[in-house]
Amino acid sequence: MSLQLLTWIVVGLSFILYIGIAIWSRAHNTGDFYIAGKGVSPIANGMATAADWMSAASFISMAGLIAFLGYDGSVYLMGWTGGYVLLALLLAPYLRKFGKFTVPEFIAERYYSKAARIVAVICLIFISFTYVAGQMRGVGIVFSRFLEVEIETGLVIGMGIVFIYAVLGGMKGVTYTQVAQYCVLIFAYTVPAVFIAIQLTGNPIPQLAFGSEVGGSGMALLDKLDDIVVSLGFGQYTLGTKSRIDVFCITMALMVGTAGLPHVIVRFFTVPKVRDARISAGWALLFIAFLYTTAPAVGSMARYNLINTIQTGDVGSAEGNLAYDERPEWFSTWENTGLLSFEDKNGDGRVQYYNDANPEFAVQAEQSGWQGNELSVDRDILVLANPEIAGLPDWVIALVAAGAVAAALSTAAGLLLVISAAISHDLIKGIFIPTISDKRELLAGRIAAAFAILIAGYLGFDPPGWVAQVVAFAFGLAAASLFPAILLGIFFKRVNREGAIAGMLTGLIFTYGYIEFFKGLFLKWAGAPWGANTAEHWLLGISPEGIGVIGMCLNFIVAISVSYMTSPPPERIQHMVEHIRVPRHMDIKS
């Protein structure tokens, strides 16, 4: 059986499973559609939250980041896990006690303002569509390779599947679908990691393969990898190059952004009790840890296998590089996607892969007759290509494809439901037509979800960067806009509607403007290609991925300052805040 046919079968069976679950658990009312009827158990909700969280960025892109950035890639690992601690301690139980459907609804009631609700919806839509663009790119990458179709065709297939189980099942259907998707994606991620860890080091535990000897070389995996990448002019794999302030800001933006992501927060509205919200966060962190502790090993092994495939002999020797005519099958198939490319700059028919931006190594390369790096590898393909590079069985490769699709679609569905709820519940019912019936609101939610899927697919055709980077932008926007408003709304009674609105707008506009400037306008003005390094122009040396921290600080400063310059919130609002935070004369389990 061919790999393509096997992949169609495995991915197709997973789609049938997801659609079947959506039909079984379809939404019958707005409570089911928005918050799954508040009937999800903590363990199931933790698993669904983990699937919602472990998007294409986690499955496809994070290990690829670590593979190419080495130590610098650890900021994504630390930020994306640490945020759950903030979420569990600072937000989840209090928002569940509040007991509404959406984040904008909490902001509207806490800040007694329809305008605040509208601003929160605007922030939510900016965040969610930025995030979902990365997921749809992930879907396109998976289908373009494993189903051997155009990226556009892959996006349409993915949109169709999400449409069925998100529009039909709502949050209830998506929640139980995500439980299944978590099982698929975690199995698909860990199985090839175990295979490759055994193949390279003989140790079946990927997390311990770092310190295990590689192939009788007498060197541990990380030591061997350091030796190889340095010999090709790249930076030392285990040594960071980012500035401390940028590392801090990116990590903090990802952590705080986690606690401000609306599609994650809404998960804690789906459990029966307040206590269950905190327990759900604990289960989610445990389920996430299975993948996140494996990712560094996957990234290291993928980089090691890639270089060993291209560099077959001594560095500096013409015979030491892979002959293009003898390239392996995986090389050719990924070339067909356009995500891996070779340009024979010196006409010798061999693949020169090295860091031609390193002036010291460039001298050595020139002496060997090399005229520049000839291999371009999209970092988003490395996890998907790793099983093929390692020569694993076809069923493992097909399983990885199913896992990658599950990761991308699970998060996309959660995001699209948040967008549809913001439009149907927060705008249509909350602002424009308060008397709308439950049945019509449910229909409006489904129509909004359908339109959101179409927009998400369009954004997936041309996202503003590679998957994890696009997702990092979304986290920065969440950290700068919604997180301060939610946190102050729970813990600071004095903050009023004027302060909250001014703070959210300040954080959102500043952060989005900074990202847009350095990822678009500045490059256009400078005549530089996309992805060019603009670090020397960054504010305080902070990259666009980490600027959300500054946006968050501005949000806090503006919100508190404006609040003290205007009238305090009404007494009933201050009592409501006390009730949310310190529930007096009530069972906290209620």
C-alpha cells in the first residue's frame, strides 16, 4: 500500500471519528453551543483544553523552532507552559464563578458598559483571527505533503471538516471531538519520537535521549549536535543568542497571553462547579506536559537527522555533501511542496548546507569552491519530515499526518467558536437585538461560525509568518489587550469602564502597530525581504514576538490612571467583584 493511500485512510478515519462525535453530541440550545451546557467533567475538559491548546504551533512548529534556534527556542516552551499556572491561580475559578458565556460578557458586566463589550469583541477578533491564520497554514502544510494536493485544496478540505463539527456540534461537539483529537495527536507525536530515540541512542525515552550516547560516537546527543552545527558555521545549539530582555519579554508575553486567550478561558465556563475549573487547569497542564517535554528531544533529533542526511562526510570536502541526483525520496517529495528547495549555486551537483552569513566560515566555504548556502528548509516541515528522514514505517508517517491535522483543527474549531459567540451572543444579542430568541441566536451563531471559517481559510492562504511566529503575535495581542482588563476586573475594584476601555485600546493599538510596522511597513520602506532582521531598530531591543509585554504595561498604566481620574464604579459593581473573588456565605463548590 502506498504512503499516500495509507495517509488518506488514516486521516479519513480520524475525520469520520470527529464528525461522528459531533453528530452524537450536537448542540440543541445556546448553552450547548457556547459552553457545552456546563456539563463537562474536569478530566475531559482538561483533555479538551490540552487539544485546544496544542495547536499546529505546538505540534508542527515548536519542535521545528527548537531544531533551528536551539536554546533560543526554549522561550516558546517556557512561555506556553507557564501561562497555565497563571490561568489556574488567577483567572479560571473566578471566571467560572461569574458563570457567563463569553469573555466580552464578563467585561461588559464587570465594567457596566456596552462600549467595553464592543472593544472586548474587537480585541477578541484580532487575537482569534491572528491565531487561526497559523492553524490554517498548518492544515495546508500537512495536506500539501501527505495527501499530495495543493495547499489551497488542503485548506478547503480542512475548512469543510471544521465547518461540519463546529457549526453542527457547537462547544459541546467541539469539546468531545477535542478529547478524541488529543488522543490522536499525543499518540502521533510520541510514537515516532520513541522510534527515533531508540534508533539514535538506544534509549526509548525521548526526554532522556539528550544525555544518551549517539551511535557509538562516545558523545551525548546534544554534545554531538553542538559539534556538527558549529562545524557548519551555525551558532552553538545549546547556547542562546537572544538578549536577556527579549528572552524575558517573549516568555512573559506567551505566559500572560495564555491567560488572556479567549478560546482557552471559555473552556473553564464548561465545567459544572467552580472547583472543577481549577482542577481542569491542573489536568490540562499534565496532558500538555506529555507533548511539551517531548518537543525538545524531537527538535534535536530532527536537526541531527537532517544534517546527517545532507552532510555525508567531512566538512569542507566536496565529496562530503549529498549528491543532488542521489537525494532520498523524502527530499524530492518535500521539494514538490515548495517548502524545501535546492539551488545549485556552484554547479557541482552537490548540496551545500551551511551558514553563509557567518563571515568566518564563509572563508572556509569559499576555499572549497562553495558560493553560498544552497538548501532552504521551512522550519514548519521538520516535525512532519522527521519520520521520513529517519526511515520509519509508512504507518508512523501516516499517523503523524493525522496528528498534525488533529492539532491544527482542534484549535481552529475552538477559535472559530469563540469568534461566532462574540458575534452572535455579544454583538447581536448583547448589543443590537437583546430580545432575540434562543433558537434564532443559535442560528446566528452557526451562521457566524460559517463566515468565520471562510475568513480563516482566506487568512491561511497568506499568513504573516511561519506558524509559531503567527501564534506568538496572537499571544502578544492577548497579553496587551484582554488579560489586564480581566485581571483588574477580578482583583481591583477601583478600575472603571473608562479605564478598562482606554487600557484595552491602548494595549491593542500599540502592540498591533508595532507588529505591523516591523513585519510589514518597515521592511517595505527599507526594501528588505520578509523575515529580514530588524533587531537594531526594535524598541529597547524587544522583538515583535515579545512586545505584548510593553503593551500590557501600557494597558495597566492607562487603565489605572484613567480610572482614578474619573468616577469610581457603582457600589453594586464593587460588591460583585467582592462576590467573585471572595464568595462569602456561599459554598465555593456551587
